[in-house]
Amino acid sequence: MNLIDSLNSNEKIYASSYYIVLHDIDKNSLNNSLEIIENSLKGNNLEAKRLNNKQLAIFLKYSYDKDFDEREFDKYAEKDYMKHIWPENVQFKTLSTKQNDKTLTQFVITDYPLKVDNAWAQELFDIPNTKVIMKCKPVEKYKAIKRIDNAINELLSQSTLGKASSQIDKQTHLESLQILLEGLQNDNEVFFDTTLIITAYDIGKDTTNKKYVRRKLREYGFKFSEMFGRQIESYFSAGINTYNKTNISRGLNSSIIASSFPFVSNAILDNNGLLIGENKLPTFVDFFRRDDERVNSNTVIIGKSGSGKSYATKMLLANLASDNAKVFILDPENEYANLANNLKGRVLDVSSSKNGRINPFHIIMSIDDENADGTSNSFYSHLQFLEEFFRLILQGINSDSLELLNKVIVEIYNQKGITAKTDLTKLRAKDFPIFQDLAEEIDRRVEKEKDEYNLSCYKVLSNYVSKFRRGGRNSALWNGFTTFNPTENFVVFNFQKLLSNKNNLIGNAQMLLVLKWLDNEVIRNRDYNILNNADRKIVVAIDEAHVFIDEKFPIALDFMYQLAKRIRKYNGMQIVITQNVKDFVGSPDIARKSSAIINVSQYSFIFSLSPNDMSDLCTLYEKAGQINENETDNIVNLPRGSAFLITGPANRTNIRIIATPHVREIFEN
């Protein structure tokens, strides 16, 4: 907050503003033109709005000076706006104009480069400490054609002798004029007399900005006049009016003016957004903004090792935590322990019960759990979960034994006094059954069972369950009451040891248990908000998501796929981080679900990738706005710490990720 206040008040950062001003002799015609322009811009994903009186006053003030706080106009009555617009004094000199405490230098463009790229005016319009005015006055078609004809004839009449460079310039000029003439005659182009005036602002006798503009214009290939002895004409011609006494203009057709496209900087400055980086301006993103364009908060972070994605993820999670979000992280490489400790969070090593245990038989319920008949949704839902859990850890068991197991599980709940009508909110962790209870009940049934086939099934169950009971090799993991019930808002599940053991069955079963627990946390967070009239956000981050993707055990991918579609309704956000794009497009089923996760993710941070990964990336984004050829080259060549940020199908920009010093200290130390 201190840093943002500093950017806003002390070390001020100015954003460029772009205005289109129309002049007409007929008010109805002017209104119609404005409406067409407004709709055209919005139809092409350019935010545009017509100015009201207050905004118009601010615009006029900016046309003279940028060093004021536009919030000052909140204090003025509308009738007094004009008093606060004009400069207090103006004095004209031979090569500059003195306005209040500023020295103004006017540069009028006299000639353009023979060839320019798209957005050729963007660099001109974005030079710091300047005001740029492009005045375009339409020329009648027959007059425009006549002028171009005369210019072509003049070029053709010139000698074919001379320097080779001059001949090339002449040929290029001739070709451009012919294209211009063709556009006017065949493509309904409009021809404009165009004057481009750049005003540089310096303080007192300082000439730094003046020299900078002069150097930049030469770099870009523009010729210019500093209007020696003509400061009055250039000063008033650079105003918001039809006055133009510079007598310097260039005929440009509408497509050339359109391709000047000065507003290419896709700055993201969301109100109440988090400061996550910068391009030309600081980048503020409100991940929980909702409108026609932003429909959810889901985020994908992709990048090769060393590209800066982990740094970005930690920065993002630290900032979300600072905004009182409840954050849960699946961490396969033990990267987030520092961050959790510094934020007074909690770390659970899921390979043991050392830091806490989740009892598979512990029923986690939501507050709005009860049905009309008094039965519990959570009870039946948990029985279904346990069937899936045991099918995973008892791989190879026959279906009859599994069915008997389901009945035994209901029985051990009944022995604890737990049925579908039990008020689960009054139960403590030690009131639920554990693996030892299950094993002992199976032992009793082995002793009492008379049916030979059922007896053989119980013996199979006894054999399978033995490794989870007291003294069994996996007893430390699950045989005991739940001791993990964090109240902290920042919780890390450390999967490092579990994944390094290469025991896929146990690893995936523990993952299923953690994901079930997380699923309930998402629901409980919504219930908490309803009961307390709160707005607490919940964030689930899956780091190195490719590590959790297994074609034989699609548990994690299914969870990400389902959660991505549902978490929006629960005031939540899913963040999926990966460096291995190929694992995301493995089998057709994995590719389908991975693409679906991308499709329902509002935000994408794509860091530098190797050229070999770009084909897979393009496949993933095929139905999510696509990645075009220019963007592909851009992503491959991104420097470390920079990302290609997508906030919508048509809103994409490069940003350099920045963590403020305090935030960086939280996750680095």
C-alpha cells in the first residue's frame, strides 16, 4: 500500500491518454459521426467513451499542462471549470514558448519516412513529457486525385540520372503514390491534409526533453521544423481547434492514418488490482473482477525451467494472501515452506503424519448439509468417496470383496453411532472410525462367517488391509484420527517425499484424500461467506501440475478439470502452474481435459518456452483465442522474468513480473 501511494503521489507515473476530437458545422452530423466512431472502437476491443463535462474540462486542462492532479476537479463547481483550465501566463520567444514555469518547444513534422510499419505513430505519441496533436482535414476526392496525379507526373519528369540512392528513393516514392491513387479510386479511401505537431515540455531553462524529442524524431526517420520565429502560429495550431497556420501538411490517405495506431500499449490498470509487474506502466490486475469480459479468476502459468514462473507464482500468492484470501498449495518440490512460515501459515508433509494426518474415514461436511428428511448429504457422499479410495489402494481386489468392504464400512460407522441422520457438526475427530477399527471388524467377520465364499472374501480383505492397520508398513500415514485441521489462511501440502518414493498407488490415494479435503474447503468457504456476510476469496494452486498428471491415475487432472469449472461459483480461483507442456497434451483424454482447463481459465501467464514446446502450446490454446505466429516468436524470445499475459481472447500484452521488496523478502528469506 505504501508503494502504491508513492507511485500515486510522490514518484508520479503518468499514463498516456488518447483522444479523438471531431469538428463539424452540423451538430446532428457530429453526433452521428461520434456514435459510429465509438461503436467501431468498442467493436474492435478498444475501450472508448464520450467525455462528459468534467472529463472534457480535464482533457482541455491536459492539452495545456500535465502537472496537475485531475482529482482537483472534484472540488470545483461545473460553472467554474473553465477558470482552472487556462495557463496563467504565456510568453512567446523566437524558438520556444514560455507557459507558466514550463518552456515549450513545438516540432512540426515536415516529411515522413518512405516506408513505415504498422503502428508507426505509436513511438511518437508515447514520448515522455510531450503532447502530440495529429490534425486531419478531409480533402475532396477529385482534388486529392488531381494532387496525386500532379505529384506522379512531376516525379516522372525528373531526370533518370543521379545517385543510385536518390533513384531508389524516387522509385519508392512513385510506387507509394501509385498505391495511394489506386486506393482513392478503387477502395473508397479518404484523403486528408495531415499536420503532426509534437510539443516538448521542459522546466525553466532545462532542454533535456527538447533534445530527447529531437533525437527520437531523427532515429525514427522523420524530418521536422522547430518553427523558428513562428511560435505563436505553432502554439495555437497545437491546440484543440481547427486553427492551423503552420502551413505544413502532408496528404495521407485513411489507411495510412489508421495504421498509425498510436494506442498500442495494452496497459492493465484495474481498480483494486494487485501490483504484479509493469510494461510501460505498472500492471494492476483484479483477478476477481467480473464483467462481460472477465468471467472467472482461474489462472494458468506456463514456462520452461528458469523462465521466472515460480517467482511469479510466489509473488502472486503472497499478494493474494495479503488480501485475506484463503490459499492452498499442492507443492511437489517443497518450494513454498518459506512463504508459508513467513505468512504464519501451515505446511503438511503428506508422506507422513508428522505435521498432521487426514483420516480417510473422517467425514468433512458443509454447513448447508442437511436434507429435508434429516439425512446428511455428506454421509452418503463420503461413502462414495471411500469406495473410490479403496478401489485405488486395494488395486486388483475382486468386486465381491469390495462390495463386502462397503458394508463393513457402514457397520463401523454405526458402531461409532454415526448414521445418515447423525448431526456431524457435533462430532470430534476422535469420534470417527480409523483403519484399526476396520481391520478389527474384518477379523471378527473372518471368525464368525459361515458362508465359504464370503469367508474367502473377508480373508482377502484382511490381507489387503493388514498393511494399513497398527504395525503395518503404511499405518503411519492413515491409521489414526485426523490431526490436520488448520485455521491458518495459507496452507501448503508438501508432496516432495511422497512423489520421490515412486509409490504411485499410495501417492495417488493420498492425493485423492487431499483433493477431497480441498473440495470441501472450497464449499465451506462459501458457507462461511454466507453465514458471516463476508467476501473471503479461496485460492487453490497446483504447482508443477505436470508432475501430478498420470494417464493411469487421472485423479489430479480430473480434480483440476472439475474445479476449474466450479470454483467460480464459490468465490474462488484455481492456479495451475507447469513447465512441461507436453505432459498436458499426452493422450487424447489428457489433451481434452487440459484444453478444457485452459478454455475456462481467464488469465494466462506464458513465460519463455523452447521452440519445441510451441506446437503443443498452440494445440492447448486452439479453442482459447489461439496463439498466432507473431505471438509464438514473442514467447520464444521473452527474457527471464517477463511473461505474455492473456486476460481475454483479444487482450494480450507482455509484462515484466515485479515483486515489491517487502513481498520478495517474504518468499525469499
